[in-house]
Amino acid sequence: MLLRAAVLAVHAGLLAALRPGDPNVCSYWESFTAPVKESYTKPHVVTSSKPCPDGLGLPLPCPQQRVVYRTEYRQAVRTDYRRRYQCCQGYYESRDSCVPHCSQECVHGRCVAPELCQCEPGWRGPSCSSECDEQSWGPDCGQRCLCHHGAPCDPLTGVCSCPPGFTDPLCRQPCPPGTYGQGCHLSCPCHHQAPCNASTGACLCPPGLSGPLCQVPCPEGMSCTTPCPCQNGGICHPSSTSTCVCPHGWMGEICSMPCPPGRFGPGCQGECRCHNGGHCDPHGGQCQCAPGFTGEQ
Ligand SMILES: *[C@@H]1O[C@H](CO)[C@@H](O)[C@H](O)[C@H]1NC(C)=O
């Protein structure tokens, strides 16, 4: 019995790491054998001799037999059962606890149950390796974008990135009169206070005026159209169409959008190569270095 107690104690010590109360720890019964000393009673035949009472007076031995029982000990093997603990199926042991196993790594997320990744906001898919599509956001891309006019939203925050011409948080309202473009940050360039298209900046000329900026009066008493809508010196090419080829520093359907930061040249096709916070000229791409830096780039 002492030996068995010692064996159990050793096992208890090894398994103390896994807490039986942990829902991911499973127990099972294991059979084991242990040697034990067993007592039993064994019959012995005892022979004794004393003179036979045969009446003849001859001292002949007279054997007598009887059975006595003695307690003896023998080695035996005993089968017993003990409770053992291990991580439940789908879990593995890591630093004294059972953690779920995901056979595919959760790239942008964490394994929360066997074969189940919980994705960080902005990511989806079985291994959280796909970014949310344009119309969803949040954990597992479970939230729908609320933006109007087909605007995409930020996969992490759900903030709408409105197309040019719309500005409120959900891209519902057009730009205030007199403004256009991305975030409505640009002022309509039209002469005679003519309004402009909120997304492109194209001037909507009143009767009697024409030209890209409504700067050309029509022939006396007539209405006329603007054959080429390109602004800022863009030219229509081919000449009979209204397709604009934009000059240095401008882009967009009618060359009404200044180059965004980091771009320069005709139609803003050039990529700026200014380092260390240098500002790039949208026309020629030359770098204006930040204080403390010099050189072409
Ligand atoms: C502004 O211009 C765009 C592109 O040409 C056009 O789709 C849209 O209908 C115009 N908006 C208005 C109010 O005219």
C-alpha cells in the first residue's frame, strides 16, 4: 500500500500543472498494475510420532498426521485505476494550460477555439488573412459600411472615404455651393459666379456664357456650348472629343484636380522622389528639402 501511495503522489505532482477545473482539461481513467504482497493461509501436513497403543508392549513408532494452517505471503499483481488529466481534443498544453489549436495560423487574429480564428478588425477569412471588402469593416468584417454613393469605408474604423463632391460623415450631402472635389476642399474656378459640378469642378455656365470657366461670352443674343471642357490649360485630344490631356500639376476628367502629395507632372503621372520630408513641386517634381537636408532628392 505504501508503494502505491508513492506512485500516485508522483503522478499528482506531474499533473498539478493542468487544473482539473479548466473547461479545456479532460480527465480519463487509466488502469495500472502494481505489485503487492498478499497474505494467504497455507495448509501444512504435520507428522508426529508417538508409541502406538497397540497393547503389545513393543515400542514401535506410530506415525500420525494432521493438518495445520499457517499465514504466508506471496507476490501478486493488482490492477487499479487512476484519474488522469490531459487537454481535451482540439487543445494542446502550453504553459500549464490548455489552449485551442488552429491548424492554419490566424494571421491577423487569434485562435479562440479549435480551428476557429477570431479576426482583428479589418480582417476576415478562416485564417484572418483577407482584408475586409470595401463595404464591410470591423471584427470579421461583420459591420456593413453605412456610406452613401457607393463610398468605401475604412476596414478598421468604418469611416467613409467619400468620393469627390460629397463630404459629411456618411457621404450623403453634396459639397456646399462654390466648392468641389475630394473633401470639398477646392473652390469653383468659374467666372461670373457660375456654379460648378461638385465632384468634377466643371463649370455650369448660364445662358450667354461658355468656355471651360464660363469666361467666353456667346455671340450676341445666342446660346452656345463649350466644345472643350478642360481646365487649367488642358487640351482636348483627339481635338473633336472632350477627353482632356492635362498639363503639369493637374489631373482628373477635366484637369480640375491638383496633384495629390507625392505626385507631379502631366496628369500627375510622375512619382515624387523626395526624401526626409522634402516637398515635391507638383509641376516639375523638384524637391524642396526640409530644414537640415540638401541634395536633389
Ligand atoms: C458631375 O459630373 C459627373 C461626371 O461627369 C456626373 O456624373 C454628374 O452627374 C455631374 N453632377 C451634376 C450635379 O451635374
